[in-house]
Amino acid sequence: MSHKMQREIGVVGLTFVAVSGIIGSGWLFAPLMAAQHAGPASLIAWVIGGIAMLLLALTFAEISAMLPVPGGIARVPLFSHGNLVAMAMGWSAWVGYNTTAPIEVEAMLRYLAPHMPWLHTTPGGGTLSASGMAVAIGLMALFTLINAFGVKFFAYVNSAITWAKIAIPLLVTGMLLVSRFETGNFTAGGGFAPTGLAGILGAISSGGIIFSYIGFRHAVDMAGEAKNPGFTVPAALLFSVVICFVIYGGLQFAFIGALSPSDLANGWPALALPGQLGPLGALASVLGLLWLVSLLNVGAVVGPFGGALVAVGSNARLAYALAENGLFPRLMVRLSNLGVPLAALVFNCVLSSVSFVLLPFGELVQLNSSAIVLSFIVGPIAVVALRALLPGAKRPLRLPAVNVIAAAAFIISTLVVYWSGWSTVWRLGVCLGVGLALFLVYARPRMREAPDTREALWLVPYCLGTALLSYLGTFGGIGLLPFGWDMVAVALFALRIFFWAIGSRLPPDKFAARLEEAREHLTEETGHPVTGAAPVPAGQ
């Protein structure tokens, strides 16, 4: 008996899936890192970063509303650019998500280190002890179990956690605002923008602002289980980015105002507020808000707990999609009677648990960043390609000026790859190499159709060019390209590749054949027949 995925997640539930993915373990440190780069102008950096991610989210919103399939990051490019591009995007996202949950678990245990020193081999955190590894693996099993009980139960648990993840930062913001607010801080240490435009750009890139929004894509991966996906998916994507912008922006505003003028004696770049719970915990202690410190302790655990839970659920859908594409065994496609890809959940859980033993925390973070950033380029190129391939399809959300928005989003996504740094970019190359080897050794011999090589050719200069710019640039590279001009070079390069990529979409005849082959399953996944394909020219 075959089972179907259950469309059980509403607007609030899917929005909270994305919010939980965005607000993970880093929110306690985000205000300090941004302020060190840009001072009070970090507020502008949060606005720019939010708008940039909103543009990127809009491209995914149109696609996911039209094709609400599970593991959309891996499934959608199969129909826009063929199997090789789908393999590269899905594989990189899967590797990234498979390391997200272990990172969040380790972050959670590091926050617990002062209270449970037996979790680590050294006091205050560090390498997990045998007992710590057992707890970490137990938490991975718990996340897997929660997901195994069905998407409705998962959404219920995640929503309860996410209410806390929203409430705690908002409460911290409010308490800092009423406890101390030094208006002079907004002009101290060199004025509102002490480091100018370079500082604002530095806060967006090196300061981690742009990476704080990355988790919105979990709503895309869970789109196959959303009620009324034509409205729910785009609404969840947009609401999540806006909600998190308000939270991060509010925290930044309150943080700047709550600083003592003496904290800025050596300028914004030298600002330091040490403490286990980061700058917010240090400020709360100085202000005598000890109960708020206790609440931050709770938030430090709840944040990564929810992030790991969502990552486990999303990654199971990605493994499912990769199995549909032929890269993973068909066993991953089988659903339980609750509509959950159980084999994919268990497989991912085992691999994530092994990573605790084999990979140090720092290496996990680098691997995560390198793997996850590449798949952002799917949205901008697929949304334009599918406008040509499925011109008559019903689009609940239809972006105006789609070419302009998509081009801007592609540039942003390429900058995200570049900003991740050379140490991350070269690891991305290794990650793609492993994925290509898996494709050639396992998937290719089992495929009935030929690899879509022409449609994937643009990926070669894209990856090589991005790697070269990263090596020559200022984000972990040799610094030959000066700061600012390096971003201009990346933007111009990305724009050229963007037009190449959208011109490399599947031709109408190949797309029609691919759509017909998957029509029945796509209808089951999306909940409606996929129609409106462009006519195939005569002779093709």
C-alpha cells in the first residue's frame, strides 16, 4: 500500500518552520558582531540585509506556490535545468542541512556547559566527552522521533518552541529599552556611521547579517505538506523574513541604546562584552536583570533546539527529493502510514550522529556553510526559466519585473557564496566533487535518460569563477581585489552567468518529455495537475 505526504501545515505552522530555521544559535551574538563593523549604522545593514533576503525569498515564493513539492530545492531544478543541476543543488543543500542539526545540538550543549561540565572534556565547552556524545546522539534521535510522528505533530511541537523563540528576544528587547537607553550612543565613537559604507557592507557580510536570514528556505522544503500551498507557502516565506527582521532590528536598536558610554571608549570595532551568553547576557547582568539572564539561558537552549528539529525535518524531504531524482536509493521515497519519509529520516540521523564522532565542531561549521550557500542560486534562475517553460501554468503569486528581481536575487545569492569566505568556497568545490562522483558511480548507470549536460555547462564557469574571485578577494583570500571593488566584480560576474543560466534551461521538447514522465507523481505531490507548458516547436 502506498502512502501520501499529508498536507497538514497551515500558514502559522509553515511560517514558524521558517522562523525556527532563521533564529537558531547565533541570535545572542548577532547585535555585537554587527555593531563592531558598523556601529549604529548596523541598523541600516539589517534593513539592507532584510530587503536582499526578501528578494531572494520572492523567487522561491513564486516557484513553491506553483510547484509545492517536498524538497523543492532539489526537485524544481530537475524541471528547469535537468538532472545534473538538480543533483548539484540538491546534494549541496542536503550536505548542508545534514550538518545543521549537529551544529545546533553542539551549540546547545556548549550553552549548557557551565551547568553540566561533564558534557565536555574541558571545562566551559570544547570537545564533547563520551557522555556528551551520547546526549548529542540522543537529541538527534529525539528530533527524528518527533518528525516520525507525522508532519502535524512536528508542526505542533515546532510552533510551541517557536512562540518561545519569538517571545524571548522580544522580551529582551523590551527590558533593555526600559532599563537603560543612552541616546548619545547613536552618535558616539565617530557618528552614526563611524566606518561608513564599508562598515555597513562589512556588517552585512562578515558581521553575519545576511547569514542570519538563511533559514527561510525550510518553508520551501516543507511545501509538499502545506495546506492551500498557493497562499500558504509564499505567505510563510515573506512573513518569516519580516518577523525575523523585526526581531533582529529591535535587538540591535535596544543593544546599542543599552550600552554604557564607557563601553565605547575605544570605538565600535573594539567593543567587547564577554560572557557565556554573549553580549546580551553581559548587558543584562550589568543592568541587574538577573532573571533576564536566566531567561537568556532558556533562549540559548530553545533556539538551537528548534533549529535542529526543523533541519532534521527539512533534510528528510531533501533526501526524498534526491531519491526521486535518482541520486539516492528508492528506499528513501517510501512513506510511512503517517506520510513521513521514515527511511530518509533514519538515514540522515545515522549520518548526523556519526559526524559528532568524526568531525570537530569548527569543521562542521565550515562544511555546513560551504554546502548550503550554493543552492540559493536555484530560485532566481528557475523562476525565470519556468516562466518560459510553463507560461500557462497557474501562478498564485506572479512577480512583477521578474527578470529584474531574479537578476538581483542571483547577484545576492552569489555574494552570499563569496561572503562565506575562501575557506568555505574551496570546501564547496570538494563537496560538489563528491556529489559528482556519487552521480557518476551510482545514479548514472541507473538512469534511463542521458545527463542534461548542456543545461549544466554554466555551472562549471560559475563555480570556477566564484572560486577564483574568492581566492583573490578579501574574505579569506589573498586580498588582491580590494574591499568594495571585489563585490562589484562578483556582481558583474554573477549577472553574466545569470543570463547564460536562464538561456540554458531545458528545451521545450525535453521539458515536455520530463513533465509527462513525472506528471502523475507531480499531480500527487502538488495536489493539482501541472499544465500550461509551452508548445513544442515542430520537428523537435
